[in-house]
Amino acid sequence: MKIVVDFRKFDGVVGGVERAVFEVSRQLGRAGHQLVLLPKASRLAEVEQELAGVPNLAFVPLDVRSHVMSLRNAWIDGTWIQAIAGRLAADVVYHPYNWSFPFRKRTPTVLTVHDVIPLTFREAMGLVRNRLLYRPGMRLACRLNDRVVTVSHFSKEDMARRLGVSGDKIRVVPNGIRTPHPHRPSLDADLAHRFGLQDGFVLYVGGIHERKNVPRLIAAFARLVRGTGYPGRLLVTGRISGAPYQERMRRVCEQVVRRTGMEGRVMFTGFISDEELDTLLRRAACLAYPSLYEGFGIPVLEAMNAGTPVLTSSTTALPEVADGAALLVDPLDEEAIAAGLAHLIADPRLRASLVRAGRTWAASFTWERTARAYLDLFRELSPRAPVGPS
């Protein structure tokens, strides 16, 4: 098949959406399918470097002039992408970013919507005009695209309920997880020195957005320390400054640390690399991930894959993603989070059971499986395309 990938919104930061695009492109290119990626011209070199050595890939850089969220710009962009797909005789267009509008459609389209978090946590959209446009814009995008992919059954139900999208139009294709970096003792020693770590710390992964529930986790950790004498630290990874909401939440977190007397016991690492994360996961007593809302929850699976027991929330997509291989707690109940951490840290049988189940479960989330699911959907929309390899 020939697949056009609309990658105009890549801004140089490799988050969950970008990782999925790169990994699915690798899998399909290696399987013999032709992919044409459309990054903006200013990011072409980065995309080519990330996918260097992958066969059957081509790149068409685009001069993207506007980043303003508006239906006028969406109309122009949607028409433009369809024209390119037509000239290339593509079988399907894949839109991995949710703000994509294929007007004047000639080539079938697939849109991926990982979640609809801005409908619950509006600050995720930043500008007020973006918040006002999000719901009608997403409804239109889902209507215009032939199929909509999301990453969990929870997200599918949430989209159907809140955007009015027919469940028949939405397909669930879970993400894969990356292969961990091999253990490097020198990095292990460097991180231990940098953060003053000993084995047995509690690890949180994922930044400090409001929905991530970090202030409540800090307060629960303080309860754990006071109630059990736990000697370890809480390590909070991810960016904690930059955007206005990050600055606000950083101040809130720091206030909770001071109020609970956890100075020196709660560490904020800032951004860390994937290799550093893998090293920390191997040494942690557990991953604490009591998020209020997730459309999927990659950190849960990455921890399981590393052999780290997981405490996470009993809400949104997290029970689905954990599938019984994590300890679930009410994320709104500070005492329940503290009790869950105490149980997980103190009970070796529970830890061993969760580690075994977690490794087995996480092993099924491969990018090969994700790519095959996308390919099946692409073929469904373009049945006259050459069958080619699977």
C-alpha cells in the first residue's frame, strides 16, 4: 500500500503521538509498504534522522505558515493534504494528530484521537479561543474522517458520549511500548549520586499537569512516611516549568511539600531521558501513578515491562491498561493512596505477584501489533490497493 502520513504538527518534541508515528512507520516500511511522510520543512532533518535506515519511506516537506487553531486554516490544510495524496496516488491518508479536517476528500482518511482530555481539563488547551473551538472542531474532524482510531475502550466510550461519534466509526488500537535500554552501571551510579538515591524509592513519571494528581500523591507520601517510618524518597520526574499551568502546579506542589514537612524527601528531577527513566524504574520500589484521567497510560506498562510493581488509579483507562496487574486505588482519596503504597512496599508476595503478571501483560503491547491493526484498517478503507505483505 501507499500511505501518506500527515506529520505537519511535529515540533521537534517526541511525545506519545510522535513515538507512535515513528514506530508504526518503521514497522510498515520494513514490511514493504510505501509511506510518504509530510513534515514541515523546518523539521525535515529531525524526521529523516529518526527514521534513518528504514526502507520504503519518502518525505515531502511542507511550508506550514500558521499554527493558529482555526477552521479556516483547517480547511486550507485539509484541502492541501488531499491534493498531495491525489498526486501521489495514495491509498490512504493517516492523520495522527486530532485537529485534522479532510475537506474535498478523494483519498480515504484515518484520524487518531488519543483522548479528549481538554473536555475535562480545559487548561490543556491554553488559549480561551482554543477551548471554545475544541468541542465543535473535534466533532467536525470525527465526522469528516472515514475512521477514527483511539487507544483504549475507555477513550472510545468517552468520545462517543461526549462528541456524539458513532461507536461503529471508532476503532481501538492500543499503543505499543518501547524496548528498554540495557542496564548501564555508570548511569546507575550517576543518577544515584545526582538525586541522592538508595534502592527502594517511590517513583512518579509524567509531569505535573493538574490531572496527574501530583499534589495529592505528595500528601499521600507524607502520610506513608509518618505512618510507617518509610525511609525512602518520592522521585517526581517530568517537566515542571515552562507553560503557565506548569508554573502554577509547581508552586502548588512546592506548597504541599513544605506544608507536610517533606523537604529533602520529595525530589523533582525535571525532564529525564528514556534511558534514565529505564534506570530509575529498575531501582524503584514501585511506580505511583494516581492520575485523575488517562486515555491510555504508557508509564504503567513501561514500569511493568521493567519488572516494577505499579500502584495506579481505579478510574478512566487505567484499570483497562493495568488489566489486574497493578494495585488500584481511588485517586481522590489521599488516605487510600498512602495505604496502597504501604501495602505494596511491605508485602513481598503482592509485589512478586504483580511483577509476574505485569511482565506478561506488558509484553503483549508491541509496535508490531499496533502496526498490523493500522494496516488492517487501511486495507479496509482501500480494498482495491495491492495486498502486499502483512
